[in-house]
Amino acid sequence: MPDASGQGGFAGVLVDVLAGVLAGPHRPSAVAARFRGWSLSRAFAQERDERRFFLWLPVAAGAGVLLYLSADVEPSPWLPSLLAAAALAAAVLLRGRPVPCGAALGVLALAAGFLSGEVRSRSVATPMLDRIRIVTLTGTVEEVDLRATGARILVAVETAEGLAPEQRPRRVRLTTRRPGSVAAGDGVRLKARLLPPARAALPGGYDFARDAFFSGIGAVGSILGPIVTLPEPAPGDAAARLHRAVDRARNALALRVYAVVGGDDTGAIAAAMVTGKRDLLSAGGREVIREAGIFHIITIAGVQMTLVAGLLFGLARRLLALSPALALRRPIKAWAAGVAIVGAVAYDIGTGSRVGTQRALFMTVIVLAAVLAGRRAMTMRNLAFAALLVIAIEPEQIAGASFQLSFAAVAALIAVQEARWRAAPPDLFAEPPPRAAPRPPWRGRAARAGQGVVHLLTATLFATLATASFMAAEFHELSPYVFIGNPLTLAMIEVFAVPGALLGTILYPLGLDAPVWHWVGWGIRIVLAVARILGAAPLSTVPLRDFAPWALPCLALALLSVVIWRSLLLRLTAVPLLALGLAGAASGARDDILVAATGDALALREPDGRLGTLGRPGAFTAEQWLRADGDARDLGGSGHGEVALPGRRCDKLGCVAPLPGGGFVSLVADAAAFAEDCRRARIVVTTLVAPRPCAAPVVIDRLALAASGAVALRRDGEGWRRRDARGIGEDRPWSPAPAPERRRAGRDAGAETAADAAAPDGGREP
């Protein structure tokens, strides 16, 4: 249940050994005894007796979701439906035979995960914008995320001039520097420059378009001109009205906290921790907390949800215990759990019910439901139920870093707790220990405080190890000082943030909340001061290159083998998986040229081995290129992503740069350059349609990019090895295939344009 969205890979195979060392001198012999009489059948019998095979069902269901997401074309639901029905029938018929019945249940979970992805995709379906357009649209504002200058607005579209109904996105996300008095629930009419949601900047990179699709967002862009507020917009259903009212309240409270705390990054972090509104934080502030490994400080997720539910549970139970009649005759623990569930749901709604908060709510409710039922709360089985619930409701989150980090951390913490339980089983028949001499009260308190510190550091260590591989694979970096930053952050959240958020929100309507926000601000300033020290320390951030495709699945399976299996023999299967995953992490592709999906920029490896850019890539694209290459250079927040490239030359027709090993690459901006560059360049990249024929060995134009997405090239002898971001013939709801008619028409038009081009410009040769 604790959140690990900002924590650094992998719980070691030596969990039991460590637990034995901590348990005392007799444990090593017990560990050694486990190496005697090893038997695979005995190991499987132990796992069956302890019902550990059930824990692999969410893994199988998650694999089904990943298979659905990785398909090149939208799958038909009939085959997985038939497979699920057959597996269910087989499981019922074979229920008396554990092995075949378990295999049938695994296939059922796999097919169910696949179908869950299909159902979710159909339920959120929205048209995705095909190209850049300037349109006038009307709609209703659903969310407003205020920034230091301007805002980001989510609009539910009702009409869009120039777009047919089947082309009109359901929602668009827009930015503006003049938000005015627009609030959630307002009807608006505005002119906007709309773009399709950004695809992956490189093969295997983060695909914003897929995330946007599952959020119902079919276009992004910026507002041109004023926003006209319309009278009496469509009211929408009750859930929509509640969501918009909550967003207005969150913005009002965020501005109040931001202003009281100081109107700087400290105030922005305080506002984010209280309301979940993160856009007030500057780029510099984000970099400080990222380098210290505590970016999760501004995320409303597991830690905050746990503390809120825990505070409400403890407070309700203590208040009910004030009545002896209730304490002795009524299940006040279950009642307190019910109060905590209601409070957790209210907290989720009040903070915007974002994906990370919803996931934390699922886990919290399942744990508290176990308390209601009189069962042990923190178990791997409850975590499995939470994972199954996420897969059933929002299966696309399986592929997200937030899901992977949070569940990996919680699984590691529960595995360590289970190891402690096994290391010190209760002995009901043991002789009671002799009574020790009375100790001063302060010594008992000091001992408990020391145990608390050790427990916090141990929890941080194992959660960090459990999530490091996901951090490295998703963000291409590790933060060694996370072992310092995370305990401090957790202490600040527990002492300052969560109690302050609850008390301040209660006092806010009375106008008596300012002292509480100052209290929260003091805690944040302490954390930021330490974060700046950690960020300036040597090796505060270790950049890592992109992993090989098989690396992360192997590392994830190694982690699962450690935390799920109980027998040491089966846990040792993590060793080859870990070795294979680490080998894949060290052998990721190091491409020589990266071409943006838009074709207006590329990255080229310099003679010194680093990447430089040709054209003017966006800052996000250039950052993705550098991170995947293990390059920690800072772009400086300039708003664009240009990185110096020796030897590049540009004019109004485009840019050229020399290639290592001879020849040059051309980035064509004007059709007049084709006549020369198709003849002399080794590689031609353009946002236009290249003429046919073009003699360059490698031609990547607008039509090719529409089918391939971003392209990566690596020198292979005299030729080039190519990787595409899009699969061959890919046609998914978030990545529709380009229309054949438009491809043919564009190709013919491009050929005619090139034929009429002017004479070559000899000044562009490097």
C-alpha cells in the first residue's frame, strides 16, 4: 500500500537469509536445512498447500493485457472469448486434478486480461485527430490545471467546425496563457490549433497517444485568441457535475495554499500535496526533487492514501473505545475500518480521483475490507486482489510506470514481512521468558523509536531494490541518494503534509487555515533544502541507456519469483532471470540516428559518441532521445530541444550534417532541395513527400513516417539497420493506419512538386 512512484529494483534472493540473520543465531541452521533433501515435487506441494499459485493469476491476466496492447492490429474478440470459455470449462471439469486445473485457470486469466483490454478500449473509444488543424470548437470545460502563467484546460467537445462527427475527438487538452475566469463546468467557444497526441519519440519509447486515447483525449493543442464563455452549458450527468464541482474547489484551495505558503516552489509543492494540482511547480523545482529521487512527493497516491485511512481508522477506533459498553460488546475495530473506507473514498474524490489515487484506493479498501472480515490485512493475497481489480477496471495501467513501481514496492514490503513471520513463528507452548528487571521508561521509548527507524530504513531499502529496475527502464536513471531522500520524505508527509492537509481543509471554509499551511510549508522547506544538497552531490543521478526489449520482463519475473514463491528451490529461478535481465539492460541498442515521428528533426551521433540534433526538435522529444542514450545533459529549459552538432549547416532549404564514416544526412525543409540531396546525400529526411525516384540509399519522408512512426538507424557495415516505432501495418484505435488514398495522392503531388523544383543549391554541401 505505500507508494513507490518515485522510489528507485529488485528484492534480493537472500530475503530469507537476511531474515535469519536478523532473527538470531539459530536461524542459519534452519536456512542450511532447506538445502537438504531438495525436491521439485516437494517444493510444488509446499506452494500448493500455502495457496501461492493463486498469486500468479494476476500475473497471467496482466500478460494478457500486454499481449492486447502489443498487437499490430485491433484483435477480434471471438478467439479470446472462446479460449476463455474453454479454459473455464476445463477448470471446472478438472477441478479434482491440481496441475491441469491450475493450467486451465492460468489460460483463463490470460484470456480474461486480453478481453479486459478490448472491453476497455471499446468503452473509451474516441476519434484521434489525423493532422494539425485550426478549428473553432464549442464544449464544456471539465478540468482546469492552473500554472504560474496560464493554464491547461480539458474540454469535452460538442462541435468542431470543419470536422465531421466521426472525426471529432471526445475531449481535447489545450494550453493558454490567458485562462481568465474559466472554470470547470463552463461552456466555452474558442479557436484552437489542434495536433494529434504525440507518438513515441523513438522505438520503444513512451507513447503519449495511447495514454491520451484511454483518457478519452483525441487531440492536444493551444488556444488562439480569447475564450468566449457560453451561457448555461449542458449540465451533464451527476458524476460529471460532481467532478467539475470538485475541480473548482481543488483549484480554489490550491491557489489559497500556494499564496499563503509563499507563491514559490514551496507553495506549489504544498498545493500539489494537498490538492493534487501539480502544474504550479516550476521546471527548476521539478528538477530538484527529481535529482533527489523524491519526485513522488507531489503525487497523491499510496503513501497519502495509507496515512489518511490510518489516521481515520485510529481516530475512529479511539473515540469508539471511550465508551466501555461499545468497546466490550461491539466490533468497534470493524466500525473504524468502515469509517476509514468512507474517508478514503472521500479523499480520492476530493483529490481528483486520478489513476495513482484510484489504485491506492483499491488497495486500501481491500485491506480495510479484510479488517472488516476479521482477516489479516497486509498479505500478498490482498495485493493480488487489488491487481486483479485494476486489470478489470483500467487494464491499460499495467503498461505504466506508476502501476509497476507501486505494486513492486508493496510486494517487496509484504514479502519481507512474511519472511519475518516465518523467521519467528509463535510458540504457544514455550516457557515464558523470565521477568527482566524494571527499566526506566525513557529506555523503552528510545528502544521503540530505534526500532521504528530501523523498520523505516529497512522498508525503504527493500522498496527501493524492488523498484530500481522499473525506474531504470522507464526513466533511464537511478538516484543513489534515494535511501536518504525517501525516509525524510515519508517522515515529512507523515508529520506535516497529511495531518496538515486534513486539518487545513477543515479550517479553510472558516478562514482559519493559514497557520496550518505555514506548518506544511516548514516541512517542505526542510525537504527541499536536503534535496538541493543531494542533487548537488556527486553521482546524484546515474544516467542509464535504453534496455533491450526482453530485459524488463525478465527482471519483473525475477522479482515475482522472489516475492511469490515460498520454497527456496523455486525462488532460485530468479537467478537466471535476473542474469538475463541485467544482460539485456547492459546490451540495449545504441542507435546512430534517431528520426522524430514528425520528420522535422533528427538526432545524429557525433564523433565523440554523444548525440547532437539537426532541425528544431521539441524539448520533450530531445529529452527522450538523450535519456534513452544515457546522456544527462540539461537542455536548459529553453523550450526547444536543440543540441549542438559539429559540422551542421542550415539554410532556408533545410539542414545537412556529415555522417561518421563518410557521406552526409540531409533534413529537407523545401522541395527545391530534393534535386541535389537525393543525388548526393546518404540519408534524406523530410516532412514533405519525397519524389520518385530519389537516389539516396535511405529516404524517410512524410508518407514513410506515417506508416513507421519514429525511426532509429544503426550503421551495419555499408548499410543501415532500421527500427520503427510502429509495427508493420499497425492499425490501432490510438494509432490508426494512414489512409491509402491519401498516401497515393500525396506521393503524386510530391513527385510533381519535386519535378518543378529549382536548380541545386551548391552551398549546402558540408
